Amino acid sequence: MKRYAIYGAGSLGTVLGAYISKNGEKIELINRNEVHVDALNKNGAKIVGTAEFCVPVTAITPDEMTGKYDVILLLTKQLQNQQVVTYLKDYLADDGVIVTLQNGLPEPLIAEIVGKNRTMGCVVEWGATLSAPGVCTLTSNPDSLSFHMGKMDGISDEQFNMVKNLLELMCPVYEEENLLGARWSKLLINATFSGLGTVVGGTFGDVANDKKARKVAIRCIKEVIDVGRATGVEFAPVQGKNITKLFYYKNGFKRAIATMLIPIAMKKHKDIEPSMLQDLKKGKKCEIDSINGIVCEYGKKYNVPTPINDRIVEIVKKAQDGLLQLNKDNIDLFKDLL
């Protein structure tokens, strides 16, 4: 019998584990938060928001792990990947796979540790928030849930289909030949709406529906596209939409049109609260360096200016250090860049 686990079963992982369990497959939800684990075991995983159900699940802490797993779905923050993946290596079956559902560009480091033949990447096209121990709020519309999944060299069709069948217990899974392009497309969304959502202390919708924030957002989008193209990447469609065609501009008229499209494009995901903001509210370090920071890093490498992303990193790090409050007035900190 195959063994499956979700390592880092916080908001996204709990929702995913709940759907998989609800649809008849056994999977262990692993999290260091003992209060959350106890609540899951006692009351089940309760999903609220755009979906409403509660389902019994099996939850454990990392020190309770035993044996080998065929699939480990990785949902921890990238900050700890070196330590976490090294730890998980001992619990991975010889032909097992670690599937990273993280933000940013995490596959290369994971492949260094466990091998390309045991590394898969998956882009998550939905959002959730941990509302209370054992309770998660799904913040994306049920008809807009999807995964985009790719594989490193050496992954067999059997491994790929095993993971695909597992994830399809929640929502559609699209095989992504251009995994790097899908990663950059997700990075574009996160750098813009998670980055700026954190800056203003709000949701994706608070960015998309605010006139001032949209002016910053469209410039952020252009920076990510310029940097990604400089690296040679071809941006993959997001849920069937060509985002570079929709949002890239070379003149003021196209920029105005692209800016007007932002609220429409983000309508089904307007209630997503950035995971970085969730972390900062809990007094944790966030993964700004793996999102906007990685855009800045590649920008320097390829000589592409990234003033908006640089400013987002600066503001979020000040907030992380307790030097700045996160609120909507922070959008005015970009005035000199517009």
C-alpha cells in the first residue's frame, strides 16, 4: 500500500489533506504545531469559506514520523528547505518523490538533496488561511481551483501519475511541460499581489480594487516579466490566460488598459490573504526573499532594474523588524517611483 504525507500542513496543506481524505485516500498531515495537530485529530479538518465541510484526518508531528513515504507533498516555507528536505530524505522511499507546492523557485535545491529523479514541482492556483487550530478558510472560488504540475528529468510516468491522481482528489491537475514558465507566472502573481497585499496589510482584492495600489501593481508585473524574459523563460498561461499578453505594456495607453484589467483578473481570488502577511501577524519571519527578493536577485544578475520589487522587500523587512506598521497608507511609499 502506498503511503502519502503532507509535510507542513498549515492552511493550504490542511485544505488539501481534507479534500484527499474526504475523497477516500489515506494521507498523514504533518505539522510542528501540536495544538493544530491535536485539533485535527480530535475534531477533524474543518473547512470554511468558499467550501463548507469537516472530515476526519490523521495528523502527526514530525517526531512521530515512521517508515518510508511514496509521496511527500511539501508545504513548508522555503526558508527552511535545506534543513527540512535533508530531514525528509530519510523518510522517502527509494522510488518516492517530494512534490514541492511552495512559492518561488524551490526545485533546484530540493533536487540537489534528494535527486532529480525524486523531485517534482507543483504550482498551487488557489489560496487559504488558517483561521483556528484545525479550521481553515478556503479563500478562492471552488470553480477556480487547480494545480499545474511538472517533473524533473528522471521522473517516471508511474511516479507522475501517482501524484497526479492524488492531487486530483481535490481539483484539476494540468501537466505543465514548461514548469519553469509556470513557476515564473506564479511568482508574478505572488510578487505583485502577495507582496503588495502584505505591504498594505490586506488581501489580493485590497490591491486589485484600489486605484493607487493598481498603479503600483502593474509596474510590479512589468518588472517580473522583464526579469523573467531576461533569464530566457517563457511565461506559462495561468488558468488558460496569457498573463504577459494581458498585462505587459510598452506605452501609457496599454498600461492604462492593463491596469483596468487587474480587478477582473483577480476577482475569483480577491479574498486571498498573503501567506507572508499571515506569518508576520504571527510574529514569524516571512519568505519575502524567496518571492520579491528572488525577482530583485535575478534583476541584478541580468541588469534589469526592479525598483518596485526592491521597495516591497524594503517595506516588508521593516515591518518584520517592527519598524513599520502594515496598512493601506504604505502604498504612498511608492509615489516617487511612479
